[in-house]
Amino acid sequence: MKEFEDIVIGKSSIPALVITVVLMIAITAVFFICWRRKHKDRTSIRYLIAGAVGFMVSARVLEIGVHYFCILLDNPVSRFINGNTAAFVLYGIVMAGVFEECGRHIVLKYIMKKDRTRENAVMYGIGHGGIEILAVLLPTMITYLAVAVEFSKGNAESALKALKITEDTAAAALPAVRTAAAFDYGLMAMNVIERLLAMLLHIGLTVIVFYGVVRTQKGCLPLAILLHMLMDTFAALYQRGAVPLWSVEAWAALWTVVTVFIAVKLYGKMKTS
């Protein structure tokens, strides 16, 4: 596997990855602890758990199940979507918006019928955004860190053996190894900022959906889906190589601000009781 022999781990890769892992854990912990301490009498841990479970079921089970058929399997639908950038982007943002926001709506309307305080809406959003960090992104960063540590020892063959990378899995593992090698403080900052924006977005979208549930406003769910779709548009374009990474973060910041602005307005309209 000669392609691995020339890989050199950057001097900042390991410390940058360690800091990224620590900060990702801290984001979830700080949001939860601060909100819980400030609104202990108005919040329930059940909403935090509901947000986490809601995300895992809607985004990591149901949505991925559809992706398996529409993206991964070889069929006319997957060939069309994967072969057309516009179709790929539209499919990706629609699936993300519909599954996550409808999942949020179903849980908040039909399952979480007690303790419907606006503070618990925020708690649900923290659970939703927090589990995305802890269950989806954190394992990836830990994997990059393990790769960087092994390859930093200077022996590619030993690193491949320790990481259990074989001839059959080399092609799939190579992008992760290259990412770990190139990881620096700039990527660290972008990943942490992106997670902060995502956490604020999930809280904002939850407040919007929650307002629609408690005030019987049917337009809130479509609004949340649209905002989620807009938020993910540049990320999907980046996956196709159509836009640079910095533009993804700028676009995400814009729609996070818009979403939070709307959510703050709706939060203020809701009574705490």
C-alpha cells in the first residue's frame, strides 16, 4: 500500500485534534449545564433525552434507511441522484429538512405532552444538537486522532496494522488518513465554529416547531423545514466540490442568525406556563 508511505502527519495535527475533541464535548456540556442551572424549575431531563432519541431515530435510522436505497444501492434512482449535482443537492437538503423537522414535530406534539414550557423546548434542542456531536461527529474526530497518533510514529506498515487497514479497506481508509494528516488549527476552528452554529440552529428550529405545536400554528413546521434546507444547501454543494469550505461556514452563519432571530421572537411570545 504505497499510497500510505508518503503520508506525513503535520506538527499541529495531534494537538489540534485533541483540542477539537475536548471542545466538542464541552459544547454539549456547557449548553446543558448553563441552561439547566438557570431554568432548573422550568426544565426536565426528559426533554433532553427526547431530543437525543428523536435525532437518532429520525436522522440516523429512518433518513439513513432512505439514503441506503437512494444513494448507496445501485439502481436507476441512485444513479440519477449521484450523477446529477442539482438532484444530489436537492435530495440531500429535502431529506435532512423533512426527516429531522418532522421527527421533532412528532415527538413534541404526540409524545412530549407534559411540561410544555418554552425552556424545555430549548432543552430538547440541546439534546438534539448534543447527540449529533457525541454520537456522530465525536467518534469521527477520535478516529482521526487515533490515525494521526499511529502514523506520527513514522512506520506506515505498523500504523496500518494497528489500525487494521488491509488491502481491501485501504481505498476507503485513505481519505480519513489524509484528513488526519492535514488537520490543523484552522480546521479545528472551523469544526468547532460549525458545531456551535449547528447547536444554535437546532435550538432555534426546536423553538419554532415547539411554538407551532403549542400555539397550533401550522406554518411553523414548513418554516423549520425550509430553514433547515437552506442551512444545508452549501454543505451539499461542498460535497460535490461546487463551493469552497469557507463559504459553507459563512452560509451556515447567515441562516443560523436568521433562524435564531425568528426563534427568539417566538420564544418571547410564549408564556412560561
